[in-house]
Amino acid sequence: DTAVSQTPKYLVTQMGNDKSIKCEQNLGHDTMYWYKQDSKKFLKIMFSYNNKELIINETVPNRFSPKSPDKAHLNLHINSLELGDSAVYFCASSQDQQDPYNSPLHFGNGTRLTVT
Amino acid sequence: AQSVTQPDIHITVSEGASLELRCNYSYGATPYLFWYVQSPGQGLQLLLKYFSGDTLVQGIKGFEAEFKRSQSSFNLRKPSVHWSDAAEYFCAVGVLAGNQFYFGTGTSLTVIP
């Protein structure tokens, strides 16, 4: 199946730990994103990469570090997890970065992170 | 600055009834507009999109949306709702720079038998 897949689906961890979320897309897209959805369902972009290069880096704590080993993968590493990091994290991809109409976002199913 | 407002946090409709979900946007240029649906535990799926041309656009699952520039609105409609339409609906505006997308806060739809 062509898709955006992210793992794990659920992640429960304690404060202070370091964790990673992996994302892969086999759609041949050039651009990948991480979005954070808070408890009120608000979706906010965190990062975007185009062909392994960082394009968008919104106001996100330095504890969050994206890594793109190739254009099909965009992983998110989080250091020193805090309670406020609890959210659903969505990976997404689009064909390119120049044309929203012809390059809408394709989303993964999300990773629900719970920090205790 | 670009923004999207979905005034209705939650809507309940009876199965078979018509549906309209409201979306207002703020954007300095001609907007790229989208509606996405999120089923429980799933990612967001694109329902339809608009940039130019016919202001009434058709999407998947029997949904349509109408762009009204004078009202800065892009409301989503469906003539007859099915129980499977219960989900969270997000309106979004896309901008050229960096292919960014800005989402509204979503409208949760409940369908009652």
C-alpha cells in the first residue's frame, strides 16, 4: 500500500526520558512534515523537510530534533520529555513545496505520546 | 497573517439530514483551501480542495464545498449524512511559501440514528 506510515502508534513514557518517532512515506514525495495535535485537536506544524533539507522550523523547543536520512524518511527525536509534550504527533508528506493545490498533505495515522 | 476559523466546535445531526460545516479564512492573496476528515485513531484524509475556477467543488464521500470570496468562507456541505460520517473535520488554508498548511481547530460531527 502506498502510504505514510509512522511508528509507534502509542508511546507511553516518563518525564525526562528520550524517545523517537519514525516516519516513512512510499509516495515518492519530496516534502515531509511533523505536526503536533494537542488535546483540543489543534494541529500545528513543527517542521518540514524538502529533499532532506530543513525548510520550516516553527517555534519548537530544542529538545525536539528532526532527522531526515533520506527523502522518504523523517524521524522525530525528543529529549528530556515533559508532561506538556503529551499529544498526538502526525507525520505528513506532499509532492513538493511550491504548490499546495497539487501537493496536498498526506498524513500518517499519528503517534499518541503520553508523558507521565 | 493567514488563519482559519471553524466557529462550530461540535455539531450533531440526524442520519439522513443535511450538513453544513462552516469555515472562514484570513489570507492576503487568493487562498488554497482544503477540507480534511479525521476518523478516530486515524490520520487526516483529504476530502476536497479549491484554488480557482468553479466556486463549488465536489469531493469524495459525497461532500462538496463552496468558496465565497465576499464572505471569506469555504463551507462544507453534504445533502444526506451517513452514520459513518461521524468524525472530526478540519478546514485548512495552504500558502505557497514552503507549502505550509494552516488548520482550523476542527468541528466534531456526531450522527444520531
